[in-house]
Amino acid sequence: MSTVSAEIERRLAALQPVHLEVRNDSDRHRGHAGHDGTGESHFTVRIVSEAFAGKNRVQRQRAVYAALGDLMDRIHALAIAAAAPGEPLPER
């Protein structure tokens, strides 16, 4: 696991997820804008947390961004699939 992936997991633990997947998609973006050559620029997060109950998609994404904080300065692209327990997790 990359250092950025590990830090994403560590910081998203604040949302107390019951399910969390972090996928590094950087290799699929080699040569594209934002690919910085580190192999740690593009990620997908799939997360299920009670913290998302009653929140819309934008509020859920904002909660993820808030949990990641300044780490977003190192991430060019982040795809987020977020759900509350009992809801289907959107595909990403």
C-alpha cells in the first residue's frame, strides 16, 4: 500500500467506517494531467459510515474531504462512493 493510501485510510478512520476500500488508480492515469510520477496521485474511496446517514451526496463528499484535510494537496483526483449502513454503495 502506498503511503498516501495508508494516510487516506488513517484519516478516514475518523468517520468510523464499517466498510472502507482505498484503491490507487494512479497507474491508469500515467501520462495524463495531474499524474506527477509518484504513483500516488489518483484514488478511489468506497466508504460506508453511519456519519453519512441523512446526508446527501455533496455533504458526504464534503465530510470525506474534511477528514482528509491537507492531504488533498497531494491528491490530484479522488473518486468517492459513500453510503450509510443499509444503503447500496454506489459503483465507482
